[in-house]
Amino acid sequence: MDIHSPNVASKADALALRYGSDAMPAAGPWNEHIALLLSHRSVRGYRPDALPEGTLETLIAAAQSAATSSNMQTWSVVSVSDPVVKAEFARISGGQKHIEQCPLFLVFLADLSRNDRLAKANGAELEVLPYVETFMIAAIDAAMAAQNAVVAAEAIGLSTVYIGALRNDAARVGELLGLPQGVVGVFGLCVGYPAPGVTNEVKPRLPQAAVLHHGTYDHAGEPAHVASYDEKLSTFSGRFEMGQTSWSGRVLNRMGKLKGLAGRERLSGVLKAMGFPLR
Amino acid sequence: MDIHSPNVASKADALALRYGSDAMPAAGPWNEHIALLLSHRSVRGYRPDALPEGTLETLIAAAQSAATSSNMQTWSVVSVSDPVVKAEFARISGGQKHIEQCPLFLVFLADLSRNDRLAKANGAELEVLPYVETFMIAAIDAAMAAQNAVVAAEAIGLSTVYIGALRNDAARVGELLGLPQGVVGVFGLCVGYPAPGVTNEVKPRLPQAAVLHHGTYDHAGEPAHVASYDEKLSTFSGRFEMGQTSWSGRVLNRMGKLKGLAGRERLSGVLKAMGFPLR
């Protein structure tokens, strides 16, 4: 088999990039698969180059191989190549040009309509459809499938970025894709080769101790973990992004004011109109 | 690097196991990473054998390497080893004994409380917290993280199964784990070595054409795809599970009646009580 794992680092290097050399977790098993996972970075600028033939089908085979709740398979995906539609998606997403640049743009869907059609064809109704639980199953199914697609893409030297901002106007996304009732775009995914000069570095995350709890939830050490991470992310953003911003600063900026939701504060009503009453 | 990919099949074999030889998608790029993804199967019976040292930390490093919406990192995870708690989780989940058997049981959490604490420490409030959108971000973050942990586990020869049935009683799960307001268990994950004799086969999925749409959503061919898949899953379940059941039969059985939700029809109210008003 042809193994091609771009940009993977050694174990120590990979953990140091992800956590900083002062916060590396205990050493555990390691191989090239894990190195690939650790090497993930989101990329927001693409070359127009076409992908190898069959790439879409390979990514979807990986996606369909993820677990799905009770094998109900309550997700679907639309591959979008029309430049007009992609431009409209970029606009909805607050001007994310990479949606227009990338050669493959996927919209992952929470999809209860397929199972509903199947039931109706059998003269039955599905009582569980209106519930929050069932919407959650569909959204989580879609997320796990998409994550497998991302790993598959990175495994063959491609880059990706998720576009949650499609939810800024989920109704319009539904119109553009011709979605029936009971189907909603959960997020988009850009796939392609990074453009030259685009920031393409592993972003540090919170120390494991801030995220991983043993037995019961315990946040006693959290202020120290956040303080250390604030410093780390300031340095990172100073190197690669506009200005030095701590993680705390970013959280307050993104989550503090309702305008940070950029339309998504209306999502509950939009979902109801699209066939998800969230009962 | 030490590459260890158990049970991976050749490209043609892997696609035939996943789709049936009559429904194989167009050939695309292939390597050992993609073979690993295609080889996934959920396993519902475990040996008690301990995992290699550092396995938990490696899985969490993989999980934290997944994308997270705006780097807000709105998820956490609890590792549970107390046999009394695991037995209670098995009970909540409708008697899933593998929760008690597996040497590593993780509960993935949608966690808005960490960012809320951070804001309060800075004398601020996060206006976005009560919205459906923010809950969705947290649940999707958790799902993508967990899927990376699953891939990492399978990469080192371990097996897994997600336990969505923890949501049968999310409030009790919260009590057992000491979860603060704004934190909820989204699903569990068993990790371990398969017990001898446990069914451990790749389950066929719907044909790609039933799930993948080009440009716009189009379900014209769906009845034929479902009919062919019904037959495939009947054969599979006849070989490995109790009786021959078509996929349509399973969908109607699982989603037709409210009792299929096994308590999860109350999830909306439970979430509200746990700090997710789903506005």
C-alpha cells in the first residue's frame, strides 16, 4: 500500500506543537496514523488545482464508515461546484473567500427526510422525528462522518476547513441546495491544496488537564491551565494572525455579545420552519 | 515510525465489505490511513485486559487535534473506571454489558461551563450561551473530537462502540459525574480489546448514491437504493445478528414509536434543567 502522510512530525514534536513543550501529556502509543491526526490544521486559502480522480468518492466512503446511531444513517452530503452558489455561501459565511477558491466544497446535512420517506412508502409514520434527541442524532452522525472525511483528505495530502458559518442563514442554504423538509445544512467543508503563503500551522490547544477529567468533573486547576494557555495562544496569534490575542480575549469577543452569532441566534426558529420542531 | 494497522483490507475488499460488490463507488486515492477508516466496526463485547500505558493521553491528544468551532473548545471528557458507576451507566443504557467490561470508558461532554467560568473571572457574561446554536457547537465539537479518538484507538488495534443511550437519562449521568450547569454527557465510548466470539464485522452502508448529492438534493433514485440495501442488510443480519431484518424494518422499529427513544423524548426538558435553554 502507498503510504503518503504529509507534514507529520515525530511524537515529541507533534505533542510539543499541540500543547507546548511545558504541557506535553504522558507518552503513549504512537504510529503514523496518530501522527496524522495530531498534525491537523485548518486552512483558509486554496489553490484552484483539481483533486485526484475519485477523491470525492473516497472521502464519502470514509465518511460512511464512521459509526452512525443505531445504523439509522441520518445524514447526507451535497457536493457543490457551481461558482454562483459558492459565492453565495461565501457571502452567508461572512466573506470566507476560501469557499470560492477550494475545488471541492461539501455541505454536510442532518437528514431525517430519507427515513421519513421510507416510512411513508411503508404506510407508517416515525413518531421520534420531532424530538431534540433525533435532531441531535442526525447532527452528531453528520459530524462524525465529516470528521472521517477530513482525516481521509489529510491522509492524501489535502487540507480542509469546516464552515460552521453556513448556519448564519440555514434557510437560504436550504433553498440553494433544494433541501426538503427534515434536512438542514449542519456545516460546510472546504477541501483542496493550500495556497502558497497561507497560514498553515498546528494551533495549540488547552492542556489535557483542562479538558480530561478522571471519575468526576473537577475544574480546580482550571485558572492556572487557562492562564498558561492564554500566554501560549497570544504568542501563536502574534506570529501567525493579526495581533496578540489571548484565548480568554477571543472567548469574550466571540461569545460575549449576541452579534457574535451573526444570525445564528435565529437558528431555533429556522430549524422549526425546516422540519425540526426540537420538541 | 511503527505502523500497526490491524484488520485492514485491500481497496477492493474494503469497498466491497462496506457497500457490497454491486455498489462499489468509483475508485479513488487509497492508502493505509484510508484503509483503517474503512475497516471500522463497532464492538459490543470486551476482554478486561488493560490498555498500553499512555493510551488515554494519546486518544485525548488525537481528540483535541480535531477542529473546534472558532477554537472555543466547548467540550470535555470524563474517563470512568469505578465499576459501580459503570454498572449504573450500563443500566441507564438499557443493559449494555460492554460498558462494564471495557477497560476504558469515556463520556464526552458538551461543555459551555469552562468558557462561562472564564468570562465570570473576567467580570463578563457570555450572551450566546442560552442558544440552540451554541449547544450545537458544543455537541458537534464533542463528536468530532470523539471521532478522532476512535480513529486513534483503532489505529493501535483497539475497538470501540459509542453509547448514545447515556442520553436515556442525561440528568442521572450528570449527577454521577458531578457535572456543573452548562455541561451534559453527549455520548459514551467503550474502548478495549474485543472479547473472543464477539461479532466484529464491517457493516454495509447505504450506497453512496443514496447519501451523496451533486449540486442539489435529489432523491429520485432512492427507492431502488433502499431496496438493494434492505436485501444486503437482511443477509448481513441473518449471518451475524438475530434474525434477518431489512434496513427498512429496523428504521420502522427504532424510529416508528416513541418508546424507541427510551426516555430521550424528555431530553429537551432535561437539557433546559442542566443549563441549556435551547433558545
